[in-house]
Amino acid sequence: MDDLLSKANDIHMGPGVRFVGSITAKGVATIDGVVHGEVFAATLKVGRTGVIQGEMACSQMDIHGQVDAHLTCAGLLTLHGSAQVTGQCQYGEIEIKKGARVKGKMTQVGLPLARRP
């Protein structure tokens, strides 16, 4: 039962699922399907089969799939080797792995407090 409660604020959208609209999750949003719209979550994970077109905002972001969006990540944005990101990206910190493709405007919006001089 505790495991169910810890995942109560999470959402997982599997491969083959298409969604049009707005998703809000207080926990982790894992996208392996296609979203046309908005995704707001504490943590966003876009799997290899995941596609998001629209607007995204979160504290942490982990991208393996395709994103064509206005993206705002207050903390760490991680782009894995299979990631394809197009659009305007604002992030606190960024990690880009070999093979990731990025096209658009990338802007760092501030350093985390622990990293400030």
C-alpha cells in the first residue's frame, strides 16, 4: 500500500498513447507516448518513444525522446544521446550526452544556490 501512495502523484503515459491537452503531476511524469499540449510536473522523463509538442515546465527533466516545445527546467536538464530537442529551452543546469541533438535557443536562467560563488 505504501508503494501505491508514493506513486499517487505520478503519471505514466505508455507507447502508442496520444494525448491532446494539459498534464499536471505533482510527482514524476513519464512520457513514452505522444503529447500535444502542456506538461507541468516536478520531474519529467521523456522516454525514447516519447514525443512532446507544446509547453513544458518542471524542476528536473530527463529526455531520451523528441521535444518540440517551449521548455523551462528550473534544475537539471539532462539530454541523453537519443534526445532531439527543438525550440526555446530555459534551464538551471544542463547535461548533454554524446549524440543528443539540439536546435533552438538555449538560456541558463540561474545557478542553483549551492553553485553560486
